Amino acid sequence: MTSTLDLLSLDFVRNALIAGVVLAVLSGLLGPLVVGRGMAFSVHGTAELAFAGGAGALLVFGTDAVGWGALVGAVLVALVFGALGQAQRERDAVIGVLLSFGLGLGVLFQSLYTGRSANKFGLLVGQIVGVDVGDVLALTVVGVVVLVVLTVVHRPLLFASLDPDMAAARGVPVRALSIVFAVLLGVTVALGVQIVGALLVLCLLITPAAAAARLTASPTVATVLAVVFAEVAVLGGILISLVAGLPISPFVASIAFAIYLVCRVVGAVRARWGRVAVATG
Amino acid sequence: MTPSIRLSGAEVRRGGRTLWSGLDLDVAPGEFVTVLGPNGSGKTTLLMVLLGLLGLSAGTCEVGGRPPRRGSPTVGYVPQQKNLDPLTPLRGRDLVGLGLDGHRFGPAFRHRAERARRVREALLQVDALDWADAPVGALSGGEQQRLRIAQALVGDPGLLLADEPLLSLDLARQRTVVELIERRRREHGTAVVFVTHELNPVLPVTDRVLYLVDGQFRIGTPDEVMTSETLSELYRTDVEVVRVRDRILVVGAEDRLVPTGGHP
């Protein structure tokens, strides 16, 4: 117990926790829209390109540029994904093509990099202890910007995401919103890649939202639950990882998965008892 | 009294082709106009013009005395019945609420009570309050279509546009949908423009028919338009219109223009 409290008094732990809180809020807010738009695979593809961008920046400019590299990689590819139409097969194929290319590039950059190996693996599996005050500040600023944009576009975005034909008939700029959402997603993924790593960004952007969708069909309640679940997973993951001295991502992923399982069971039980909760399927 | 719709000399061109031109049509409040015609004759395009999504290439269009405006609350729109994804994370009342203010940017904190009241009222109008909290994806096609009508009515529209809302519904569900729209028209004087392939389900409530074929059109009561002579002129081939009890059957027209097994 004392060791945990001691940990909390350390600067880098505090930075890590603040970064985690911001990241989890963003993930929880975007997650239900990602799930509603059927964009889980896009998130994975965006994460791999953030990895490639980060690895490229690390190779060319050094550790300080990793965040910017990840951001550029993620936003660029998110724009491509956002511009893709709604045709599922075409989208899947293009995402698969870009994802594998990004992963290949990233591995190449990493192989050429001769610095500390922790810098390399951080991008893949997370490197929460590397977060410094500057990172926290940048993360918070980006987080606030994403929040403001999301507040402005949330209703039309929800409409365009879940009921696109009707939204278009009501004059909602469906296409433009799809690109705005892609940028928000790209930014969030780029931040996530630096904290939980490229391989596990999905466990923040998808799992909490998917778990929430098992409990409620109300978009507002689902968003609140997704934020709470993401916070529990990230903060719990950070603390356990610090105590155990192991990378953060397995713990974040495990907590998120446990929450998902519990929500599925609760959802199934409620459905059986005749409470109208969510569609089974 | 201002007509709900006033089209004069209206023309629409799309992709270098004139869909229709010289269309003059005044629709009075509370009037039910059924739009018929083969695929590609510009029926849906007419709705897009009235929704403010597409401009005319010539002529003028007014809705409620003003040029059509995107997202106008005074125009309701009921789309073709198309099942929502079973996992769509929305309840019935959320879907209806999106019809009210889903197109508005900005935070959603204001007027919450008023919003909830209007959504409730719209749900009541289509008798959907009982399952308003169920996930929309879990509802039947007929129930979803009722929510669509509530979604169109929630803005308290003076004009209701419907684009093939009966498609893929069985006869009983078709009757329910027509009754709900008819009730709205009777009780609130809402004008209705109803695009369909099938006149018979709406024949008892139809005031006038707009029949579009290949850039030509006829406007009039069903008795005026639905005659062998008029339709033969429109289709430029022999078309026979037969009345069987209270139904109108058209023989020869759709056979020529719609390939068998093609799109409905």
C-alpha cells in the first residue's frame, strides 16, 4: 500500500496518470461513434500508420519528434479513410492495404534506428513512464481542442453516423463530417499510440464502447459508460503496470476485456429477464 | 392562404438530361398529392428539390411561401423502409429526436424539457410510446417505419414528403402507415407529397396525382389522370387502365419500362 502511495508522489507517475485521464476521456467520447460507424478496422489501420510515423520521426529527428511523427501519420491516413465511401468491402480492402504498408514501414524505420530499444518498443506496446510535463501539456491542449470540436459537431455527427440517409435528407453535410471525424480519430489515435502503444489502441477506442453498447441503446448513457470504462482500464492499467514493473498495455487490455465480458453477461441476463436493453445479435 | 408548395415553370436537369420541365404545381395545405411514374422519371428528384437539397435549373419553387431550405423543420421527410442495423445504438426516442435537431451544430444542453415533450408528442401521434425506449434495431420493419413517421412529424411540419414509404411492408403495415399520415393531414392540415409505385394503398386519400413519364407529366384527380387515354399519351404506347372494385390496375405501362425482375 505504501509503495503505491509513494509511486503517486512521483512526478512521472502523476504525468502518466493525467495523460491517461485525458486519453481515456477522448477514447470514451469517440468510441461509441467508432463502433456505430463500424470503424474498428479503420482505428487499427490508423494506429499502424501512427506507429510508422512515430518510428520514422524517431529515426530521422530523435525522440522529441515521435509525437509529431505519430500525429502526422495518423491524421494523413485517417483523412484517406474518412474520404472512403461507405461501401464496406472497398473500405476494408483499402484499410488492409495501408495498414500492412504502414506496419512494414514502421518495422523498417525501427530496424534502422540504433538508439535505445525502449524508445522503439514504446510505440508498439506503450511507454507511459516516458511522458513528461511537456507531453502532458500538449496532450491536454489537443484534448481540449478535440473536446470543443466534438461539442460543436456531436449531434450532426451522431445523426450522420447512425442514420446517414436521413441525415443527408435533412441537409447534414455527411461527407464533410466524416472527414472531421477522421481527423479527431487520427489525433486521438496518435496520442493513444504514445501511451498504450499501436497494438492496443483498439482496447481503448473499441472495447469500452462495445461494452457500453451491451448495456444501453441510449447514445448519451453509452458515451458516459464508455468514458468510465476507459478511465478504469487506463488508470487501473497504469497503476498495476507501475507496481508490477511490466508494460502497461497488457493490463489496460485485460481490464477492458474483463469489463466487456461482464457487460455482455449482464446484457444477456437482462435480455433473458425480458428487460429491454439492447438488441441481441 | 399561402400554398404549401408552389412550383412554377420548374425544370430540373441532371447529368445533361432534362428530367422534367415546365412543371406548375400548387399544393394547398392539407392536400394529398401522390406522385407516380417509372424509375428515373424524377420523382425522388422532386422531393430533393422540395427538401432544398437540389436547385432548379429553371423556374421557381416555394415551400410555405419561401424558397426551400435544407433541414427546415417545417418539412417532414419519410424515407423508404430500410431496416436499421440490428446493433444501431439508438432508442426509438433518440431516432425521433434526431429528426428534430440532429442537423443542428452546437451543444445540446438548451431546451431539453421542450425537446423531450415534442419527441413524446410525435411518438404519441404514431402510437409508438410503448416501445420508445427499445433499441431501434430490435424493432420490426413496420415499427421502424412508424418511428420514421414520428421522426418526420416531430418538427411539426406543414408539409410531409414521403419517398416510397410502403415499400417492403406487408399490406397491414402499409395500411397503418397510410392511416398515420392521413390522420396527421386531417388533424393538422399538413400537406402531403407521397411518392410511390403503387397507387392503390393511397387511392382513398389521394386528392391529386402527379404522373411523371420521360419528362412528360399530367396532374389531376385520380379519375382524370388514371385513364387509358391519358396514360397511353404519357407512355406513348397502348396502356389500359382497368378499375376492379376500388382498385386501379394499369396494364402495359410498367411492363415496357421496368424490366422483369428489375428494381421494384
